[in-house]
Amino acid sequence: MKLDILNFDGKAVGQIELSDAIYAVEPRADILHRVVVWQEANARSGNHATKTISDVSGTKKKPFNQKKGGRARQGSLRNPHQRGGAASMTAPKTHSHAIDLPKKIRALGLKMALSSKAKSGSLIVIDSEVMPAVKSAALAKSLKNLKLSKALFVGGAAIDANFKKSAANISSIDVLPTIGLNVRDILNHNTVVLTKDAVAGIEKRLGA
């Protein structure tokens, strides 16, 4: 598949051949769903925890005599039903939510996400993201020239510092290096914008 290479003025400055093995894969909702679930599960910190009775500090002494007090028997002030006591034994504990997913499925999901954008005409290639200075207003003007809203810019191994700082002030724009490209971010943006370096990096990463 061939796409025009655009500059920040929205004008074509050349063409690029995109690999059909990456950008012409028929998307499958089940594969994309599996990859997104895997991403979100691995992103969970899993550090939520509540103290059980063995974790609550305090005396083990019975609060009062078992009999002849006119009150229900109590074994400990640390019991769940006491003020300041522990949570029940089903309380959440710190653990990992990470799940496994084969590398082939992860790579296939990335190809399908990119293909879905290419199929819908929501994939753009630009010559470079390099900016001479940090100018959010200039970048906003360029986005208008490219007719972009809620776009994901993907650069090469590293993002130009001036571009990254300029984009940080525009809420509808996110920026990632090639290594950070992922299915969830692709699907969460209306348009994906790749630099020429990003195209080369993606082909190297996915082995096309």
C-alpha cells in the first residue's frame, strides 16, 4: 500500500510504501480485545490491601469476662465487628494482576490496530516531527493544516524534544516513540500519525 508523505503544512512531499503484512491485516475484534485486556491487566498496580485480624496491632486480651457481665461474649478487640478492628478474611491483599499473552498475539494485535486505522483512512505519514523551537501555537496551526483532532504521533527511537514539549500543551495530542506504540493508544485516538522513522522502526519491530 502506498501513502503520501505530508509535511506540517499538509502538503504532499513524496510517497512511501507500507508493508501489507503490517498495514493490510484484516482486523479481528477478539484479538484486539485480548491485547487490550492484557495491557490493562498488566498496568494495574495491585497494591490495594486491607488489614486482616493477624495484621491489626493491639492486645489479644479479652475485652471483658466471658460470663456474668450481661453482654455477649467477645474474644478480641481486633475482631472485624469491633471499632478499629480488622476487615473480614476476604479482604483484598497485595498481588499482581498481570496475565500472560503470547508474543505472536501481541504482535498480531498491533498489526490489526494499525491496519484498522489504515483501512478507515485514519493513518497519516509525515516526513518528520522535528521542530526548530518549542512553539505550541505553531504546532496547533500545523494540526489544523493536517485536519487532526485527538491524534497519536509516533516518532522513531526518540521524539524530538521541541516537538514533545510543544505537544504537551495540547490536550488532544499524544506522543510516543516507536517502542512505546501499543494497541490501546492506537484505538483510543481518531488518527495515528507516523513519521518516516516510525514506519522503519515499526517494520523492524514487527519483522516485516
